[in-house]
Amino acid sequence: MSNLDLILKNGIVFLPQGRTSIDVGIKDGKIVEIGNCVDANKIIDCTNLYIFPGLIDTQCHFREPGGEHKETIETGTMAAALGGIVGIFEMPNTNPLTTTPEALDHKISRGIDTAYTDFAYYFGGTIQNSQNLNEWENLDGVCGIKIFMGASTGNLLSATDEEVEAVVSNGQRVMAVHAEDEFLMNENKKTILKDSNDVGMHCKWRDVNSSLNATKRVVGLAKKHNRHVHVLHITTSDEMDFLRKNKDTATVEVLPNHLTLNAPDCYENLGTLAQQNPPIREKHHQDALWKAIEDGTVDIVASDHAPHTLEEKSGTYPNTPSGTPGVQTLLPIMLDHASNGKLSYERLVDLMAYGPIRVHKIKNKCSITKNYDADFTIVDPKKTHVITNEEQASKSAWTPYDGKKITGMPVMTIIRGNIVMREGELLEKITAQPIEFKLD
């Protein structure tokens, strides 16, 4: 086929069936040729580069509306595009909460107007809106339902089994869960944390049991109602042992922070900048997360990008907010792990493209397949780079990885045939679109 808009040539292309040296031809925002492509308006030489399908970050908090001083959809997606990410799923704990069609509509229009990447939103599930979730979970731009079993940023809390079951029992789509037991943590705060201002205590009072208990509770309720739950940011060896046996019901996410940083060092080195929920834990838990990546228990790696300003973070623990920025560093940190042999590049693509397809039923994205959107994350696996606060596009303007030297960097972000980022520079602002899902 001649007269293509764009050909990617001479790269190592990661197809669903494996990596190969092949051309990819693009026309009208779609992948139309995989093979020998000759004639195009533009040819990009990808020698020595890996051409991944467009990678997705399935857990971001962009704080709009209500917390725009920390982040906006615009600045958050700028950071995403710089980090090689073609689409994001954003969380509902904004102000107002994304628990009504009107609140969703507002965020979709802001996404179309201002985002640098494609997007979808989690719809917040509560006992108050549970009767409507069967209908509202299928609204355009919704990637799934989200509940918080433990209080984190915002006030979207479903702490009791009655509240959780109200959401689980209404709807068919994937339900993502922040699984920390609010009651156990409140008790631990009195008995373990007491009056301490030591951030190193964060993983002690938000302990293993508070995570494990919540995960067991929600999986039990999901089994009862034959509902798929996606348990977010797993941090403990104990939960992985449990989830490994319950893959019929639950899919599993982990974060780069939990794979890269560990207690007590992270708290000694970073102070409250390492504070997030659920907390960064000791090395033996981190080792268990890597084992679960290796054996297939983990389905997705995402950032849980949760920005707060340095001023907010510089208060006295525990009166400091939990969360770190991460959408721009998600892929660079995982590429560095791949360069160090912690996982294969194929597994990395699985965790950030095919995993999201399986868990969320994404339509026509995240795969180098004919007639799919021409989304690509192009990386230089050998490129060395030092991550800095200064290069972060997030309004929060910092990263826990400031000064970290890594190997492997995204060098191009292509969304529906448009080169949005090249060599660390944002180029063209696309008209962003809501990501579509199969609703059968």
C-alpha cells in the first residue's frame, strides 16, 4: 500500500506474538500495514529502538476539579506524554467526586479540551449511588468502578462490608479497589503510631494485616456476586500468596515505587516524600512483588501518580498527605529494571499494554495490530539518563527519583499517528479522545 502518512522503519517491533524487525505503516491515525512499507509522507528511522504498542498508565490522580494547585488534566497528561504514555485512567477522588454523570461529563470535556494523551476515568462507587451503577458504569469514557476501603486523599470511603457489597452487587464491569482496612488502621493509629511524628512508622501502623484483611474481604464479596475485582497497589507478600490462589476473581496491580524503594531506607532518605498509601514496605515484601511479576500473578504495573506540593509534603508527619508523582517516571523506572534483568521487555509490555486490555477490555488500542489506533511508545533501551525534579511536567515539580541514573528511556510518544513527544520535547497537542471499551 502506497501513500501512507507515516512509516516506522528499522526498529524492533513488539507484536502480540513477539518481537521482530518489520515496518509499520500508518494512515488516518490507524495501523494499516505491518510488513514491507515503501512510500509515505514521512518515514521515521527507528534503528536500535524498540517500538512498543502505546502504553497506558491505568492509575493516575490529576486532582481536577478541586485540587488544581497540585495538578490538572493538562499538566498530568503532559507528564504522561513525556514519559512515553499514550493514555491514562484517572481516579474519581476529585472535588466534586466523580460519582455522578454530570461530574464525569465535566472531566471528559476538560480531557478533550486540555489533555495531551487519550484518557478514561474511573467512576466512584458508593452505597449512595450503588443502585445506579449498573447503568452509569457503561457511560462513555468510564474504564471501571473504583472504591476506597481505607481513607486516602479525598472522602470517597466504603469502609464496611455493607458499603462494599452495595457496589460489588451492582454492575458487571471491573471494580478497582484500594484495599486497606479502615477499622484496623484506626485502631493501629491509637495503639502503634500513638503520638509519633516518625514517617518511618507509616508502614507499621498501616500494617500488613490492614492490607491483607481488606483484600480478603473484597475478594470474598466479589466471589459471592461473581464480580471481577482489580486489587490496586499490592504491597505485601501475604496478599500475593492469597491473590495467587484467587486469580479467577481478582486481577492484580503493583507500582514502581513498591518495586524500587523499600523500608526503612526510603523513609530515612526521602522522609515524607516516600509517604504513600498503602505504604512502601520492607525488602522481603518487595522481593515477593517481583516473584509475583515473574510468575504471572501481577496483571498491571501503573504509577498511582498522586501529586502533592513540596510545601504540603514538608509538614509534620502524620499530618502530611500521602502520595507521590509518578506518571512521567513509570516507564523510565520499569525500563531501568528491564535493563537490569529484573523482567523482560516483553513482560514490561504485557504489564502496561496487554494487561490493561485484559483487565479493562480496551478497544482498538495497546496492540500493534492492523486497524488499531496508531499508538506507539518508542524507547531506546540503551539510553542512559539522570531523572531530575526540574524535568517533571507535573505541577508538584518533584519526584522521589530525583538524581537517579537509569538505563532505558522513551524517545517518542505517538498517539493516533501524531508524534506528541520526541526526545524529551512535547511537539503537537492532539485533540484527546476518551478511550473506548468493549462492554459485552
